[in-house]
Amino acid sequence: MSENDIQLSTWAANIAPSPTLAVDSKAKAMKAAGEDVCGFGAGEPDFDTPEFIKAACAKALAEGKTKYAPAPGLPALRSALAEKYSKENGIDGVQAASVIVSPGGKYSCYLAILAVTSPGDEVIIPAPYWVSYPEMVKLAGGVPVVLPAEDGAGFKINPEQLKAAITPKTRMVIINSPSNPTGAIYNRQEMEALVEVALEAGIYIMSDEIYEYLLYDGVEHHSPASFSKEAADKVITVAGFSKTFSMTGWRLGTLVAHPSIAKAVGSIQSQTSSNATTFAQWGALAALEQPDQSRAAIDGMLEVFDRRRITLLDGLNAIEGITCERAQGAFYLFPSIASYGVSANDFAARILEEQKVAVVPGEGFGAPGYMRLSYATSDDVIEKGLARLKEFCGNL
């Protein structure tokens, strides 16, 4: 049977592969072949998972906690997360029944969209956006509506833009703060204004807060579900353990929503992935039950990330033709390369081939003319990568 004879479903035929994972895979393959690649592609901390979290997981394995767990998550972990979101994020009425533990933050996002989006529904996605949002909406049968946020506005949309984009078919708006890929973060006033528009229109908000602890320059994170009881009912908060605790391979995501939505999400998960890995959840529970060790681990990473952020930011802005906003969250910078007159796709392909530098082109984030660089990598890679980038740009 030839490739032309294969008949794929509508979903499979129309889905685009993740450009971030594609860049990371190619860079890793080149490294495995012995090439000296400076990788800025993956959103993955280069730190190890904290020892106390690994020890809790190992203990669970040693005690035989390797069987099925309830599909929504271990009861103890769900209760600990409910307490965390009540006390730390200030969300009223969070109970264990409001919380779902999933196999990865990415899957939590998909579950949130699936739970409230029907075929034909519109989901507003501010751009630059995380590459997976539009594809998830399409997989749910929904229609992604991209709402551009310019760098002059700090890569943030305003309430007037959101209000103008809402139609009778609008079901949800996705807000990601701190943002992947830009590192932008909404202050409380900005977030409250967006939430007010969404509540007036009666639409849901998916608040992706996976980077909530990765903050710089004294900025604060605000959970929109904390603003009011009405907001708590209409906001689906998604996050996970991967970025905060360098647990990317553990695949543990979280979702907090009105109990009716959480129940529906649990049902979907029970028929798709079942539970997240049982013994991994015991490691996550340790992260919540030992806050002093968790805070020390987070602060240690933040100190290093902050230094790298400034080094990369200054290095990028010192290259003629590149301009870059000062990100205040996550671990990405999103510089403009529009002045060179080449597409970001071509720029990324050429610099990987010619200089062995891996970056992710902005087209995948709905932002042509930009590229994303992750500073969740070593100081040596940043210094060497900047030198190669400068040489490459000098020859364009």
C-alpha cells in the first residue's frame, strides 16, 4: 500500500506537529551525532529534579505503589492541591473535587478545552501563543480565533481587543501568564479588566499558569479565578509540576475548575489516559507537603535563570538588527528579527545548519518575524550561542 492510499481522519490530517519538539529533536539528533549544537529550543530546565521529590517517588516504588490510581488523581494529592490553590492563589471554594491530576500540563490544557468546547465553538487565543493551543482547539472541533498582541503593548491584549473579538459563537478565551513564548505577565489591573469582559460575555477562561513561580523584577502572579466567586466558576486553571520543579519527564499536570467541570474532565480522562503515573504523583505530593524544601529549590533555579535572562537579553540587543523586550516571567526571550528581511522559518533553518544554533521560529507561535530562545540552558551555551548568532546575523 502506498502513502497515497492511506486515509487519515479529519483530525489527524489537519493537525500540525509541534515545532518546538521538532527543533529540540533535531538538535538532540545532531548532538548525538557528535555535533556541537547550542540548543535554545526546548522549554525544559537544565536542572535535575530536587532530590527530596525523587526520594518520595523512589519510596513509593519500593512500597509497591505501582497500581492504578483513581483517574482524577491520588486523593491526598488532590487535597493538597486544593489547599495550595485556596491559600496560595486565593481561589475560594477549591475542594479536592475541583482538582484533576493529569499526565502532563499539556494534557490538562487539552482536557480543559475538550470539557467546554463543542464543534463549531470559537476559542480566542492571543498571539504570540503557545504552539499547541490552536491545534488543541481544532482537535476538539472548535475554531481558533487568533488575537494579535503587539510587542509595543508588551505582547499583551487589552479588554477592548477582547471585547471586539467575542461573537455569539465564542466559548472560551485562553490567557497564559507568564507567557510562553514571550515571558510577558499581566498585572492585576490588566487581568481584572480581561476577566470582567469575559464574565460579561459569559465565556470561559482557560488560565494557563504553568510558569506561575518563574517571576523576575519583583512582579507578581495573579490567578484570575481568585478575583470573585463568579470568576472561580468560569475560570479553568491549568498548571503542573514540570517547569517549577524541573519534572518535565514526569508528566504531571493539574487542573482546577468548578466541580461540575472537573467531574466532566475526570470522565474524559478515565476514557482516554486513565490516571497519571501513580508513583510519580507521590513525588509531586512531597513537593506540596515540604514547602521549605520546595521554596529553596525554586529560589535556587530562579537565581540562575535571572542571571541567564539578563545575559541573553543584553547579548541579543547588542546584535545589530535584533530587538528584544525584557521578559519578566517563564524562561524565554522573544526577539524580533524582522529587520533582516528573511522569514523566521528560514532564519531558524539556516542558523541551525550554518552555525549549529537551535532556535524556534515565531511562525509556530503566530508571530512571524520573531524567534523564541529558551535560557533554561547553561551559561556556556548562552555565551557561545550569542557569539554564533552575532556572526550569523552579520552575514545576512
